[in-house]
Amino acid sequence: MKLDRINLNIHFLFGCFLFNQVILAQSDEAADELPPVMILSEAPQSESSSVTLLGGDMVTLGGIQEVRDIQTVLPNFTVFDSNNTRTPKFSVRGLRENNYGAGQAAIGMYVDGIPYTDMMSRGLSLYDIDHIEFLRGPQGTRFGVGAAPGGVVKVNTRQPGSGWHTAAGFGYAEHDKQEYRLNTSGPITDQLGLSLSGLYNDREGFITNLPTGQDIDGRETAAGRLQFVLTPSEAWTIRLSASAESHDDGFVPTYNPLTDGGPYRVNRDVPGYVDTDVSTYGLTANFSGEHLSFSSVTALRNWEQDLQQDFDFTAIPQPVAEIGFIPVIGVSQPDVEQLSQEVRLGSGDSSEAYQWAFGGYYANRSTDSVAGSLYPAGLFHPQLGFIQGPVPDYTTSMLSDEDTALFWESSFNLENGLTLTAGLRYQNSDRSINRSSSSSSLGSSNDWNDVLPKLGATYSLSETDTIFASAAEGFQSGGFNFYDGTPESAQFDSAESWNYEIGWASSWNEGRTHTRIAAFYSDFENYQVYRLNPVNPTQAYMVNAEEATSYGVEIEAETEVAETLMLSAALGLVNAEFDNYTDSVLRGALGPMAADYEFSGNDINFVPEYTANVAAHIKLPWNLFMLWEVQGIGNYWLDEANTAEQDSFALVNGRLSYKRENWELFVYGRNLSDEGYSNNALDLRYTDYSNPAAPRTAGMVLHMPGWPRTFGAGLKASF
């Protein structure tokens, strides 16, 4: 539904059922305080590119429970679900994430300094959070995983304080959702602190499988984090951390308009499941001296998954002549392990005019994967004939990824308020693959390297106004696809981009109002696009669009209207196009004389024309607090051919709480207007895997529905 059609028919609610998901994280504010919705006022003004800072209170109040949820406050930042909800895809400033175990992510991410480079990090649970930073544009001259053109997300958890503190909470919501959180932290000795946090949540699904009458997209999560923080001296901080997450989820089916009863009522003979386990271990050492600073982060991450899904998109046990589908089960079992080391050395005194930092990064990632299809017994396959027993068609892949980078950045503060920044990064990425299937095998390796410069400047017009500008090159490594393709189609090339930004940050109204306006332009070469295999939708591949561009504007603002009212707003406008894009893999499947593999001049799909976020935090009498949020998403294409479109829509969330000094009771509502929308899609118009004789027009675009309206309540307390 378009924005002008949104009927905010929630007057009768008047905040009785309010905001987002169950909020149970620790909160240190007193009952009469009104924390800001965003914290633009605390974002660094010396940066030459846009930075948004979210404090722990905002994370708590705003229902930010997963990394994906930060889209509710960021302009030109959207998240699209996959069938495997633990690997959502980000879209930022016209750059959409595509990879699933292949290549580099479009956005770098850190948690307490530990790099999270795998796609499972996108579904990371957020609990016991101190603050989150989002730095837009390439940050490769500052961070080991910062070469990605989209930017860097930094998540920082709460660290042990000088005294013991414990927080606990629980909540309940529709779809039988239950959630429990616990955190305790404090000093063991004068020099050693401890932090222990845990999370458990469980909900039934909201998509019903009509043949069984059961919901098939339930989610269950158990997560925990243990940290020891040692401060042997004022200058040194050493942290040892371990965290783990376990997910037991149902598979989220796409909506097939030919066979399903609606977006939330599907027909599947195989319900599907996704079981995931993630573990992270980190050792961090930081030194802050008068003339020198030093940091070292050593990390080991592992994630493994067992996935099964219905990929004929029907509950029919025989071939469907009009579609060409036959019963097929898609399976995937990746096992990823990564060891990384990042070291940084820099100037110590931040008041000095000249600042410098030099760093190195190394990561070695190995991926063992079994993926493919399983054809059940008792059917007639157009190619295989009558199947006496289950016929597996699996591809076994072993990938090795090795990344090495050296990076440097310096800044010089001139007396007239001008700060100049320059940086350089050398990146080398080695990739190798050994892959085998029933029909072919492949062993290959390659490496990609680049030198990435950055220039930036900030100028203080006054104590309240700063202008900034930057130009930086971004890089995403090339690599190899998992699926059973030819040596030529198996490899995709590295992507490079030049990213430009200019903006203005200002403080108004005696420091009660803060604004940031920025314009950006990005020029991409070999833009990486992730698509379904045109011969088998249980597999996917990465391909390069030769040229693409994006440009747009972002506006962020927050203001303290009164002691009882805080407002924030963000608006992002973007235009993103494929300037030159011929899908060579699809062309090979369809034939050189066929159409529908040429996408030059089309808009990049899954990039909304605009995003608009408005939030209000209100203090009411009788220790009541209210939070409203409206998130508007503009039109976007669901396919690269630009034939299937999602109209603009708006999501309305709200939260009402009653606070005392150390406890809070709250109710909330998510998607209050019950807006229906497609949050992802699968383009199957070129698929002929089941029946080569089926007409191409039999294909379709399958839709993945967004989350429906949900109400819930909870209680939290601190001691």
C-alpha cells in the first residue's frame, strides 16, 4: 500500500499496544528520564563520511533484537529476508548484498572488535548492547573488513562496570512467542571483570501449510555470551570472550500464486527446516598510551547449518504440466570455519593535530558444503524416467578463502578548522575450490588484489556546523560458485567502486536539535549479482554486471521538542541502475538468440526509491512512556527484468511502558496497520530443471511475505 493510502486507524489503541518486538535488554536510565530516539548529537563530527550512532537505550526501546532491525532508523538501509531467515540480505545506497558463502559481503561488521564476515552474522541476535555505529561508504583504510563499499556496522556490547549489576526480563507475544533474557556483570577483583548474558526465544510460525494445517515457519533461538575483562594497568585492557547461538527454525516458503491459498497459506508436501549453530571466540588486547595506541584482535568463528526445503513449490506428488515442476527437495549443509587476526597501531594523544593509524588484517576461511536436490521415489521424471527410490543429485564443494590487507590512514587538523584525511589499503584475496557432482568436477584457484585510496576533508564553519566530503574506492573479492557449472561460469570477478560523498552536520536550538544532510554517488565495475541457477532453483550463482551506478540524498534529524517529547526523522532517496549488464550464465542456458538475459538500463532490484523513518518518544503522566515509529519503504523491483514491482508501503510500530526505578512493564505492537508486502522474491521464469519441454512463459516470480501484525507484552527488572 502506498504511503498516501496508509490509514493510521490506531486512535483506539492510543498506545495500548506498542512497538516492535519484545524488549528485554538492560536499561540504566531512571524512571523519569527520556532517552533520545537517535544519538546524532554524540556521533563524531570529525568524520569525512556519514556516521549514525544508536545508543543502548534506543536499541532497547526500538525493539532492535537482530542486526536486521537497525533498518528502522537508518536512511537508505533496508533488509530483505531469505527463506533461511538467519541470512537476510542488506541493501544500502543502491548496493544490495548478494552472496551466500561466496565472495565478500557488501557491508563489513564487527562485534566488540571481532570481524563477522559470514552471512550468518546478518541474523545475529542483539542483546546486552551498549551502542551500535554505522559508518557509510568504504572504510578499508581504517578496518580489516572495511573494504566493502556499503560501509561498516560496529556492534559494542555492555562491559563490566565498577559494581555488580543484574538485569532480567521476559515477554510474551502472538504466535505463542516467548522470550527470556538475563545479564549479570561486575568485578571479580579490582583488575578482573565478568559479564554473562543469555537469551532464549521461541515462537510458532504465521504461515500455514494447508495439507497439514500446521504452521511451518516457527523460530527458536538460544544464545549466550561470556566475557572476562582484565585491566592490569590504566593503559591496558585485555578481553577474552566466547559466544554461541543455536537456531531451530522452520523454512519460510515463498508464495506460489498458482498453487497456494495466499501469502500466509501455502501447499507443501515437505515443510522444510533450518538448523544452525554458530560459535565465536575472541581475544582482544588494547593499549592506550600518551604517544601510542595499539590493538590486537584474534578470533575464531564457526557456523554450520542443516537445511531442507520443498523446491517444487507445491504439495502435488506428480509433475505439473503447466509449470513443469516435479517433486524435489532442496538440501544444503555448509560448515564454515574462519580464523582472523587484526592489528592496529596508531597515535596516542587524540588532541594532537596529526593523527595516524596503520593496520594489518589476515583471515583464513574454509567452507565444506553439500548442496543439491533429492527426487522422491514413485514418480516419473521427464529425464530420469520412473524413479524406484530416492535419487540424490548433490554437489560437494570445498572452498578456501584467504584475505590479507595492509591499511593506513592519517589526518591533519589545521588551525582554521579544516581537517584533511588520506588513506591507502592493499588488499589480496586468494580463492580456491574443489567441487564434484554426479555430472562434473572442478578444481580451480585464483587471486584478486587491488590498491584502494581514500581522501576526505571536514571543515568546521562554526561550533555548531561542520561540512564534510570524501572519495574512497571499495572492493569485493571475486570467487567461485558452489553450483554445478562450467569452469567459466563457476568463477565471478571482483567488484570495484568509487564512492563520493558530501554533507553538512549541524546543531540548532541551543543544542536541542541536530541534523545531517549528505549526498552520495557510487560508480561500480563488475557489480556482483546473486541469482538462481536457470536450470535448477535449488542452486544459485554469482554473476557480474559490467557497470552500475547509484546516487542519492540522506537527511537525518533529531530534536528535543520539550522535556517530555523527543522526535527523530530520516529520509533517504536513491536511484540505482544497471548501466551495462548481460547475464552470461543465463544467456548460455537460454541460447544466444533468446531474449531476457539483457538487463542494461534497468533499475537494480531490491533497492527502494526511498526510505522514510519517523519516531516520537513521549513522556506521559503517571510514569508512562510512549514510543511511536513509522517506517516508509518506496517502490522497488523484485526482479532484474523490472517486470514485478512492490508498491510503496509503511509499517507502523508502537510501544507503551510503565516504569519505576528498577523495573518496567510494557506492551507493544508491530505492523499495526497489518500491511501486506513482499520482502523478497524468487525469479523462476527461466527455470526448466524439471521439464525441458515446458514453455518459458510457465515460469513465475514467487513472493516472500513480510511479517504480519503482532501484539505482545513484557516485564524487565534490574538489580
